[in-house]
Amino acid sequence: MEVGVNAKVETKTKLRSVKSSTRITNIIIFIFLSLGKFIVMVAPLIWMLSTSFKDIQEVYALPPVWIPETFDPIKYIEIWQKGPLLSGIINSLTVALSVTIIGTFTSSLAAFAFGKLNFPYKNQIFLLLLTAMMIPYPVVMIPQFMFFSNIGWVDTLLPLIVPAIFGNIIMIFFLRQFLTSIPNSIIEAAKIDGCSYFKIFYKIIFPLIRPAVAAQLILWFMTIWNDYLGPILYLNSPEKQTLQLVIANFNSTFAIQSDYPLIMAASVVSLLPMLIVFIIFQKQIIESVAISGVKG
């Protein structure tokens, strides 16, 4: 009897030691990851923000000055005077909003067609789309530029908008995979009730996939907002350039003059829309990661 009691006591003691060691390990891992996150992600943002309020002497001071003595917002006034920052913001918003709103609608329709409708060569066409996704952009970059140049679209926003409004292959694939969890019986019942395919889409399918659509729309908006390669290929006039090109021009012009506070102020302004979007819609972004890893 005593042997059994002792065995239970030893088992409980071992379990407690295992739990305590696991807790200590988790705390160490948490501290390590938190420090890594701060060094790699948070610290550069803090440095960028503080530098935008510094003077030139504080930028090159050793040891580095993290908090300036006086927060001078003069650079946030100068950036509107030394470059077409406002037109860059307007152009970026024009491209990002038009592409994401129209492109999300067309991508959702395509995902619905590939996921729930039956038509000839459906799988072959979808496989062709996935194959096109694997072609590197530099392969088609020059032919695209020649085509848009021949039709007179260079130095306009049309090459950045028109191809993208017909859909995003990644979004189509993601939404199609999400649609596989929706039973076909719902669509069959709606067809029996006399609903057209488009009515089935916006009355039944779209409300069900709205969280996935919202998450993909946000991520796509962030990608387009930060795009640099496309605008630098097609946009030449300063008044037609997007915000990323305006920031790059700030960097090439004022880095020579060592005016890093001005560059950092412009970078903060360009970053604000992304921070606002992420803070407001972070729930949908996290849900997109969870949805992509769960089926059924």
C-alpha cells in the first residue's frame, strides 16, 4: 500500500517538475522571440520616426540619439514643398483602390466558377492559370512594356490598373480552396428555387466567403501600395508617379545632401496608410492565415 502511495507521489513530483521546466522553456522562448521581434521589426520603425524629428547633428551623433531633444516637425512641412507627395498619394490610392475593388469582384466570380460550376475544360483552364502564376515577371516584363508602349499607355496609370482588374491568380486559388468547404447542396437548392448563377453568387456564396475575401483584399491592397517595379517601368512624369517612386526620388535627391530627416518623414507618411489598414483589419489578416490552414 505504501509502495503505491509513494509511486503516486513520485509521479506527481515528476509531472510538476516537467510542467515547471516546460513553463521556464516557454518563458525563455517568449523572451527570445520578443527581443528578436523588437530588434528586427519594431526598432527600425522607432528609429525612422525619431529621425524624422531630429536635426542633422543628432542623426550622426555617437552614441546614437533615440529621442531627440526637441521634436521639430519642420520636415513634415518641407516634404509637401520639395516633391509631388500629394499627387503620389492620390495616384497610389487610385491604383490600389481601383485594382483591389474591381479585381476582388472578378477574382471572386472566377473562384466561384472554378469551385462550384461545371463547364468544359474547367480543370485544364485552372491548371493553366496556376502555371502562369509560376512564370517570373521579368520574363513577360519586356513584351508587356512593348505592347503598352505601342498602344500609348506608357506614362499613364492604365498599365498598372487594367491588367489587374481582371483578377488575381493567388486570390482565385485561395478563394477556390475556401469554396470547397461549402456544400454543393446549397447551390443545388438555390437552382431549384429558380436563382440564376449570379444571384447565387451575391446572395449565398459571397456572404459565406466574405471573411476570406476581406483578408485577401487587404493583403492585395498592401502589395499594390508598396509596388515599385511596375510604376518605375511605366511612369515617367512626376505628376503621374506613385508614392513609392516619389519616396525613391526623395532618397536619391536628399541622401546626397545628408538630409535623412526629410527622407524619414516622407517614409513615415507613406507608411501611415498601411499601419492604419493593418490596425483596423488585423483580425481579418489573422483569420486569413487560420482559414488557409484549415479545411472543412
